[in-house]
Amino acid sequence: MTYAEKLILKKKQETANAMQEGMTFAGGLYAVALNNLYGFGAKRLAEVEAEVQRIWDEEFCTDIETASYGLARRVKQIRGED
């Protein structure tokens, strides 16, 4: 493996790690909010987490850029934003 290939691989891994940390933090915030507002407990939160993982795996897990655009497009559709 060349030095350039190693740098590219390292950058991809750093990006993946940062994304995972962000998702974990956001998931914690949503868990607290769903508990505060709707009384979600461990079972319901586990169901939400499983659905998030399914969506990620099936719809958005191609690459970061595609995932970002796909997610933004879907959120606009759900919220009714133009």
C-alpha cells in the first residue's frame, strides 16, 4: 500500500469515527427528548435505534456525501419544506 493510499484510508476511518461519535451523541439527545415528551423507555428506544440502523444500512450507507443529500431530501419531504 502506498503512502497516499494509507492517508486516504486514514482519512476515511477518521471520518467514519467522527460520524459515529456524532450519531451516538445525537441518539442520546433524541433518547432523552423522546423520554421527556412521550415516555419512551428502553424497549421503544431500542425499536427506534433498530429502525435508524435499518434506514442507514438500506438507504444511506453508500457514502457520506450521498447519505447527506439523501437524508436532507427525505427530511424536507417529511417536514414539507420546499
